[in-house]
Amino acid sequence: MGLNRIACAFGKHKVDREGVKRAGGQQVGRCRNCKTPLEEIEPHNWAAMRVKDAGLGRRAIY
Ligand SMILES: [Zn+2]
């Protein structure tokens, strides 16, 4: 118990195959364990999606 979460902490997410969708020629899904949005950067190679939060990040400084 908890091992999956540790893997997630190291960026080794497990995509939920049933939730995979195609978006703009790319496959996107969510991690089965932590629900992090994932994108398929290479075939069978999933990575956490880069959230476009430049505005939010800037706001966090204040
Ligand atoms: Zn995860």
C-alpha cells in the first residue's frame, strides 16, 4: 500500500487505459493512482502533462 503513490512522486505514473482520449493527434489520459493528467510523449511513454499555468505561477509570487 502506498507504493503506487511513491512511484507517482517519482514521475512514474500509470495511465488509466480506459480513460485515454485523443486530443490534437496526441493521446491524453489520467493516472490511475493520483489522477494527474498525462500525455503520451512517445508511444507507450507517458508523462505528466505540462500545465499551462504561467499566469498562476506569476500570481503565486505576490
Ligand atoms: Zn500518478
